[in-house]
Amino acid sequence: MLAHPSTPSSHPTRRIRHLLACALLSLGLMATAACSAASEPAQATATSAERFGPLKHVEAGVLDVAYVEQGPADGPVVILLHGWPYDIHSFEAVAPKLAAKGYRVLVPYVRGYGQTRFLSAQTLRNAQPSALASDVIAFMDALHIQHAVLAGFDWGARTADIVSALWPERVKALVSVSGYLISSQEAAKAPLPPSAELQWWYQYYFATERGQAGYDKNRHAFAKLIWQTASPKWAFDDTTFERSAKALDNPDQVAITVHNYRWRLGLAQGEARYAPLEAKLATFPSISVPTITLEGDANGAPHPPAESYAQRFTGKYAYRLISGGIGHNLPQEAPDAFAQAVIDADHL
């Protein structure tokens, strides 16, 4: 199904009101200010998402996907993928930079975030990696996009890696923060050194019913703690945080987050239809598309060392360490560097 914009100015009732207001003005029956106000409802009432967007929606696979689009409709496509517990505003400064270069930039809310919704109440709230990657393919198909540059961080980087590995014909180039993040349930069984296990404390917390209840009760406080530990030198303000934290109020957020981390530990089942994809991912397939991997010099989240994954990228490849106290949310903390990586990867 084709996307349909949901801008305030495109709403038919508001449009009619505006036309009536201006018609009355021409007859001297309304004040100029009234017509002016009617002609600019977006400026008066727009949410932060609408100022970034506005949000559009498209039915894609099992989802009604909410997304932002910027840039020319006929430009080369870039899809930007966020992670947990973040949202599309991680790319609020990146998207216009790419749009100014002629790219058609698409920034979707992942399942369980923002205004993205499942089309059926009966659909399993599944967040296994191959399901999230399949969402991207369904999103591209729904918008009739044959190939795109994919760029992401956290869950978004893993998803972009998986799409690039399983469907390389759909990916023109890849930008992945923290590099190669494809894994498997079998690999997750191997214990890590205590210091590394400590970094994954929330994964084990979510493995318990207490953890699920605690996250549901304290979503915003939980997210702020993750932001602070993952980006210890990023001095984000409350307005910036709350703008993104609202995406966690999605009714499926807790189920999606908990399933993702429980699945990794083999404590939750996936869906049979994704089993063939997970089997391929368990072989740790190489990625052949042109790729730039990024890392922040102050990333406080668990991440592999660059030398451990370089050989997984068999096409044109470059690694960049972004300095200046840059943490896990690299596109929001260093938008210039992230946008430039997208442009450069597209031209490798």
C-alpha cells in the first residue's frame, strides 16, 4: 500500500477551514490574524515529530510503519535505523544534511516504538533479529524501493548488517556503528568475562518477570540510565531525552524489548517462518556491500573491538573512530560524521 502523509496541513477538514477563513477575509468578515492563524496550523500546533517529519504511515508486512521522509522523492534512498532505547530523533540532524545532498531519506520507527503498530492483535510480538530485518525489506517493498543505503546504530546497526548479509542485492551501501553485530542463540550461550557480563546487566534483568514489570513501570527512567551509561560524555538535556522517550510509550514496547533480549539467551521462542534466516545468520555470513563502520571513542555500551570484525566485510570497507567523547548514540552525538559516512559509503 502506498504511503499516506499525515501532515496537519493535508487534513481535509483543516484545509476547508482555511479556505473558508480566507474567503471570509476577502469579504471583510474576519480579521487578518484569523486567516493567518488558519493558514499556519503546523507552526502553531506541530509536535516535535511533525517538525522533524511530518510522520507518514505505510502498511508493510505485519506493521503499520510510522516514518519520517525528507529530501527529493526521486533521490537515491537512504534508510536510517534506530536502536533501543532511542528513536527516530537520533537522526534529526542527520536527515536534513543528507536531504540537502539530494538523498531521499527515510527514518522508520522500529516495531514497538513511536506510532508504528502491528496490524493484528494476534501477531506475535517478536523481536528476533531476522524479524526486524524482514521489516526493513517489507518497508522497502511497500514503498517500491529496490535498493537503498542502510545506516544504523544499536539494534538498527544489527538490522542493517543482517539485511546486507541476507539480501545484498537490496543494499547499495552500509554504515554500521560498532561494525558486525550478527550473532546467534548458540553463540550467546558462551559465557563472557565478568567485566563483559556486567555490561549486559539489563539483558539478564529482562530475563526475569521482575525485570519485565520493572521496565514497564519505569520505562523513561530506565532509558535515561541507559543513555547515561552508553554515552557517559554526552550532556543531553531533558527536552532532548523526553522527546525520544515518548517513543517508548508504544503499547508493544515492553513485549518487544523483553522478547529481543530473552530470545538472545534462548529463553523465548521465535517464529518458524524465520528459522531459515536465523540458520543462515548462525553461520556468520560475510557482508559484501560497500561498508563504513563507525565507533565513538567514548562508547559505554557493549561493543566488539574493530579488529575482531573487519574480516567479515569482504567488499570495499573502511573503519572510522569518531573522537571527542562520542558515545553509543553516534548519529545524534556526531551527526556531521555520521552523515558524511553515509555519503562516503555510497561512493566507495
